[in-house]
Amino acid sequence: MILQGKRVALPPAPVVHRQFEAHAAATPDAVAVFWAGRQVTYAELDVRANRFAHFLAARGHGRGAKVGVCLDYSIDMLVAILGTLKAGAAYVPFDPAYPQARLQLLLGQVPDLALIVASPATAPMVESAAADVIDLQQLAGHLAGLPATAPGVTVTGDDLCYAVFTSGSTGTPKLTAVRHEGWFNLMNWLRLEYGLHQGSNNLVVSAFGFDLSQRALMTPLFCGATQYLMASRNFDAMLAYRMLSEHDIRVVHCASSTLYLLVDWENARGGDALTQLDYVLFGGEPLKTERLTGWARREGNTCTLLHQYGVAECTDVATSYDLAAYRPGEQDIAPVGRPAYNTDIHLLDEQLRAVGAGEYGEICISGASVGAGYLGGAGPENEKFTTLEVDGAPRRLYRTGDRGHVNEAGELVVAGRMDAQVKVRGMRIDPTDIERALGRLDGIREAAVVVTHTDAGEAELSAFIVPAGDDLAEDDVRARLLTTLPRTMVPARFTNIARIPLSPHGKVDRAALAGACRNQFAGSATTA
């Protein structure tokens, strides 16, 4: 089974920063970035990025080089990113929201890191790296003497533009690289398919290290719009909502769990900043539609929710679905839609043979969005990038490890991870199936299910539930769940909690939940 994305021609050199440069030439006085009450125009940002690109080139950090960026969201961050791209190099995000020990681990995974751009606040976190650490503010005088024009560097669509860390099957983070062609194709699709334009101002609400954040950072500059950045290292729902209310922001990219928080904030305060957006593009984890239904049906809500699917190894987004077409009573799982331009979705069995219409298979991605692979890696991870013969021609594809099928409307439905199933009491179970069932019960606003172990080492399921009102009784929840699920899928214990913890990327922090179980539900958690 193959879902084919629309074929759209790309320019001979599909290079992302060239689009930004075109806007800087056409509308030099337009505001490019707003941060902490300060703003810079396209012309000003272009000049600063050009000077940093010359700085890199003078040190020999051009095409093929990798430049680390460990900065809080700021104007300097975009100067560093754009300057790196202009020099022909690729940037690597090092999220300062991570613990220092985590950053040190990530630094060790980057082969031949040229240097790291940091600030006085973040430099100590990466100071033991083998690469030099520089501060743009300290270099301001030197940079001011460098040429304001773009360096004469030839960059092609095959060159790397960025590399981000993703979890590996061995537990060690993997650095996966994205090419300019794939990134250009993604943003060109968003611009053409959804009509993003110079007024499509964006607010970044996700952590810098997240793959989603890379397109959130660059898409407005690709379209000539204004990028709004929060002056906060960690996600702050109050600050985010205030900025949405006070500024002409039209677009937000985020993880599903981050969207739930923003919706909760708006519902609690009776505002309309979210409902007046043009688009929220979200995904990254199983969708809990019950968290959005009431808000989405509010009178006057004109915001289009685009439920998207993709992986870091394939430029973040591969498919998209307008959630307005979803009917909960007709479909158990909301689709993730159809492929982006120049992108194909393959559903394959274990022998990499196409499955039939409606059948489940592993979701594989081919086309322009497939990345360059894992940098410095070898072994089983790199085997996810493979070649498949399609219509007599070889196609490079990436095996996502996700399981899905195509529904009757021709849209992709993601059912979960191939490896997410766990064996509990001799039965193979996918915890997301239980979370969906819990989410449909009255009185439960949100739920997460993790696998824990008894003192004897036996695996069992533990459910964490966020009640819509008062705490729920364990026996009541278990009895109602038994009406929809077999006994083998009903968790051994249920715990009421005030909120589901999120990782720095805005996704459910399952490790924290499992740790709460090990610590006998320390803190505010109470057994249902």
C-alpha cells in the first residue's frame, strides 16, 4: 500500500536561507523577530547573519562543518542559525533546558563539532567540550568589522542544514541529519498547501532541542512573516497565552500535550486568542481528542487544527490532516492524513512487502523528506534507512517502526509503535490502547499508562488519571474500564494526579510516571 504525495517541482538549488534572503531584499524593513520587547528587521537580521557566516568561513567552518548552538530563545539564536546556514555548515541544537550531564552526553555524540555558540548563561553547561565555545555578544566588536554582504558560498539541496538528537534503540541518543532539500520541501509545502504568507506570524512554544522546533523557527522567515520568541527557557503557558493575546500571531507549531495546556488555559479564562489563530500544527504523540472537542466546537472558533505525523529522521512532518473532518463516533483513532509534497508513505510487512488496502503494516517514508541518516552511527539504527524497489526503480526509505493502516478515505491512521507493545501476564498489550479507553470514560480528563514492575520483577500496568472533578475511586474506574477492555488490559493500579508531567519537548514524560510508581507515588499523587 502506497500513499503518494503531490509532485511539486523544487528550484534547482532548494536552499532554505535563500528564501529568507529574498525577503530581506524585497521587504528589508519588515519585522523578522520579536523577543523580550525588542525587534529586528529582515535587513538587520540578514546583516548580522552574514557577518557571523564570514566569521565561520574565516575559521574554516564552511560546507560540511557542524556548529553547535546552545542558546536560550533570542535574536542571537537566529543569527547563529542563519549565519551557520549561510556559511554552508549545519547547526546542531543543544537545548539549555537539559541538565548539564545530558548536554555532555550529547556533545560526545557529535563527530567533528567545529564550535559551539553559547551565552554567559549557557556556556558553563558545555564548557568541557572539545570544541571552542564562543559568545556572539563578546564578539560584537569583531563581527561589526566583517562584511555585511552574504559570503560567496555555494550551498546545494544535498548539503546538511541541521542535525537533531533522537532516542536510539540502545538508549544512547542518535544524531540524525536533515538536508536542505528536505527542509525546503517541507516549508514550501506548508506555504503552498496552507497559504502561509508574510502575515503568518508565528510563536515558538516548544523546546529548542525538539525536531518540531526547527521548522517552527524557520517557517515564518521562509514565508516573510514575523517570528515571536518567548523570553523563557522552559515552556510557560501563561507567558505563551499572553503573547498570543497581545500580538498578531497567526500560527503555532507544537506537540499535542502542549496544545492541551494552551486549550486548558483558554477554557479556564474564557479567552479567544487560540480560537482566533489561523493554524495550530501539532502532533508527535497519540492524540487525545477528548481534550480538544469542547474547545474546538466553541462558537466563533476559526482556528484550523492540523494533526500531523512525521519523524526527525525525515524532516519532522510527512503527513497532515484537518481535524475538522474527524468524527469520533465513526473512527476510534484520528487520522494523520495524506503525505506532504514529494513524499510517499509505504505500509510494509516484515519482509518489506506492501500490505493490502486497509491492512496494518509498518509505516515507511520515501521521497524528498528522507534525511541523510545518523551521523557517526553504525549498526541497527542505520539499518532503518534502506532501499526498496518501487515500479522497477530503487527508492530510499526510512522504516519508522510505527504501525498503521490507510482508511477508506485514503488517509493514514497511526495505531502505535511496532515495539510499544509489552508483555504483561503473558499477553502483548499496547498501553496507548488503554489510554484511549480511559479517555472515553466520564470524569477523566486525561490519562497515561506505563509499565512498572512488582517487587518480584513481574511487569504490570499502572494508570495515571487526571480527573475532570473530584478524585475517582479505583474500583469505579476499573469496573467501567472492564466494560470496554478485556481484563488482561486493565491496569493493576490507578492513581489520581493533578496533571500529566511533560518532558522538555512537551510530550508525556513516561519515565517520570514510572519513577513515581517506584517511589510509592510520592508527592501529590493519591491512589484511586
